[in-house]
Amino acid sequence: MLNKPIEPRYPNMYRYDEFDAQFVSERVDQFAGQVARRLSGELTEDQFKPLRLMNGLYLQLHAYMLRIAVPYGTLASRQMRKLAHIARTYDKGFGHFTTRTNMQFHWIRLVDVPQILRELASVEMHCIQTSGNCVRNVTADQFAGATPEEIEDPRPLAEIIRQWSSLHPEFVFLARKFKIAVGATQKDRAAMQWHDMAVQVVKNQEGRTGYKVIAGGGMGRTPYIAHVMSEWVEREDILAYLEAVLRVYNQDSRRDNIHKQRIKILINTIGPEEMRRRVDREFQELKRMGTLQLPREELDRIAAYFAPPEFEALADAMPAGDADFENWKKTNIHQHKAPGYAIATISLKTVGQIPGDISADQMDAIADMMDEFSLGEIRVTHEQNLVLPHVRQKDLPAIFGRLKALDLAAPNSGLITDIIACPGLDYCDLANARSIPIAQKIARKFADLDRQHDIGELKIKISGCINACGHHHAGHIGILGVDKKGVEFYQLLLGGSGAEDSSVGTIMGPGFGENEIADAVERVVEVYLKERQGGERFLDTYRRIGMEKFKTAAYEQAPA
């Protein structure tokens, strides 16, 4: 018998106040006017481009693409239903979750965009600053507020950063895009060290809570791991410190070369020590002025929106089930901070599925599950999956049954078929090669679940171009699509990581053809299985034995 639906209370997420609602409404009206001028021919495409980009609208290969912000990956059920409605009404019946936890619709008509934005505003959503040279959507650990590992829920800070950076007069036209992540555990599930800037909640020796700030990470043409800017920033000083970092970047970054405009280039040009010196100078000036000191009452006000739900008094009692259910539990269920509860990952990587894609019908069904099983809440992960953060352990069999009926019960979270992939050349006009069919081929090659469990944790990440939207630099096995005289080839990278042990993957050598790359990946995996020692992940074995044996095997049967 199904549970009685829980009345959605949305106790654990931010709600728009009057300022937010007015701000978003005015932006919708402003952009509607700009769209009308473009449709009438009053604005040229060159004039319209910077305006649409600041509102998350791209012109891609086949149509406009609209990117919707999902701040720190948190969605309410009413918002999920609205995304389903938009997919069904204005797109082709599906949407795509990205590595920045945003939702993208790839088949949008320009004339429909103002109405879509109005519908989004009705459920407290928008597309502001999901593109352009500005501070983009702030991301966070998908287990925030649910995991027992964290010092505190980092999402109140993420919301404060979102409000501070929205249409900030100094930072709306930066040299390049700027991405921020927050976290509060030693385990990094948000790829923090790959961000332009990240904030980690920490405690000092006296037990006080503050923040560690890192900056200068990034992928793309020149990948870098972030450097520590400050090991300790007081809570009330965090906005002043973040503003200091952004000011130095905005003032001193290169604007004459598109390949040298990110903060990672600035820091690695002048050196981390000099960057820290410049940031400290700005920080001291901002502190002296006192205008950016974060009042305790404001932090408390925002934090109150994220107050933990009233969990039932339950004892831990993880249910048992058939082999399919047990396999799903093994990979997709994680410990919750409240007894009797669990965190459940919904994989959007069923073998053969396009990574991150979800249909309108699936979204509606998941919204129902959110209300019935997870207090009306879900999270989007940077690995293009979904997470029900607060589910009762006793409900897991029912949840699994619903997901199975939706073809969303793949028991592969963290396994080799849980592949990150950008939309690639199937949609994006920046791409050099297709990503989606490569992800599908590799997933099918490793479809056997026993084999996946034998391989263990192995993260494959695929990008269709050097911009690295598929995070290929951070893959245990990374794949980069390149173009050679109009033919698609795929470079293999090994040894990358987006976790707390972050590292940049190393390019193996010449690229493989479209029909060769999946076999090359399989040969690489077979070397790992042969060479691994007790308890080693793929990444551990690679770091111990190096590239050579993998490289020899990968090219063994490849054409010259």
C-alpha cells in the first residue's frame, strides 16, 4: 500500500522574498522587450547576443538552448513539475541536467522565451547569469543538510553568495565566466578544487566555525587545480574576502586574449603568493570600509530557510529485498544523519540512456515521489544524477519499485557506466565531436552488473571539445573529442580526479576513431583488473604503476 502523500512544506530550501520576486519579474519584463526588438529586426544578432547570454539563452546548432539555474542543486517538487511542463509544452518532451546542476532545454523557440521565463518566475526559478562573463550558478555538495559528515549545511552560505553576486555592479562583465562551489565535509562531492573559487566550511582548534577559501581551479584548454588563498576566514568576513578575490581578478586579468582570461591563468602567472598578497590588500581595505561585513542576524535569517526537517523518531532498519534491490542499495544509498533515514541517488545513466537527460513524464513522476517520500525536495548533482536527500529507510523498496518502472533504477552510482558527458556535437556549435554516442557505446560494453561491481569505482568523463563541459580532465578515464580534418577522434586521458584528491588527467597519446575508443577503454580497464592490488581503485592502480602499461594495451589493436 502506498504512503499517504506528505503535504509539501519545503522546510529545507530558500523561498523568494518580495525583493527576489520583484527582481526576477523585472528582469523577465526587460528581456521580453529585448526579445521583441530582436524578432522585429530592431536588434541584430550581434547586439542581441550579450543580452540573451546574460539570461541563459544560447543559439546552438539546431535551435535556441535555454539554461535554467538550479542554485546549489536544490529543487522543490513544484519546480520539478514546472520543468516537466516546459519540456512538454515548449521543447520536445525532455530536458538535460548539466555538470553545473542546471537544467537545459535544447529545442526552444525564441518567441516562446518570455513566457517560459514568466512560468519559471511563478515557481521561483530563473535563468539569470547561467551564461555570460559573470558569476555563474553556485553549486554545492548534493548531500548538504543530510550527510552526517558535514560541519554544517553549506547551502545558506551558497544562497548568500548567490544574492551577493546577482547583478553585482562590479562583476557582471568580468573578463570571463566565474564559477563558485561550497562544501562542508572533508569528502569533496562538488569538485571544489576545479572551480574558479570555492569555500569550504572548517573548524579551528578552538572549535569555532569559519571558512577556507581556494581559487584558481579550472578546466578547458589549460587545466589547473586551485590554490589555497586563505586557510581561515571569519564568518562575518566571508563576503569581503570573496569580493577581494573577485576584485583582484577583475582588475588584473588579461582581457586581450580569450585563452588567458580566467583566474587560473592570472594566479599561475603571478604565482599563488603574489595573488594572496593582492587579495589581502583588497580584503584589508574592504574590512576597513566595513560595508561588506556579514551581519549575524542576516546569516541566521538565511540559515532559517534551511532548518532541518522534523525527522520522525526512527531506528536504523535497512530493509532487505531481491538481488536487484540489494544491488541498488549497494551503490545508490548513503548514510543519513538521522536514524532510520537514508540518502538515495537516482541514476540518470541507465545503460543506453543519454547521460543527464530526463523526460517530462519522468520529471512528473519524480515530483510525486518527492512529495511522498522526500519532503518535497530533490538535489541535482554535478555528475548529472538526482538525489532524494531525506527518505525513510522503510520506504526504500517502494522508491526502488517506482524508479524501476520509470527505467531510473540503474544500480551504478560511482561505477563505470555512471558516465558524465556533455551534449557534444549533437547539439553544441562549439563542439568538435559527439559525446553522447560514445558514452552510450562504453556503457553498453560494460553493461554486465557483476563486471561493473568487480571493476569498482571508476569515473569516466567525456567532453566534445576543449571547453571541458564534460570534465574530462577530472576523469579517472577522461575522453576528449577532437576534430582532424573533419573526422572525429577521441583522446584518452588517465589519472584525473574531481574529488578531495584532485588531479589533472594525462593525455595518453594520439586519438582513437569513433569505432575504436570504446575498445581502447576496455583494454585499459583490463590492465587495471590484472595489475590492481588489494582494495585498489582504478585511480590508485594508475597512480602506482603509471601510464606505460595502459598505453601499450590501449594501442595494441588500434590501427597505425
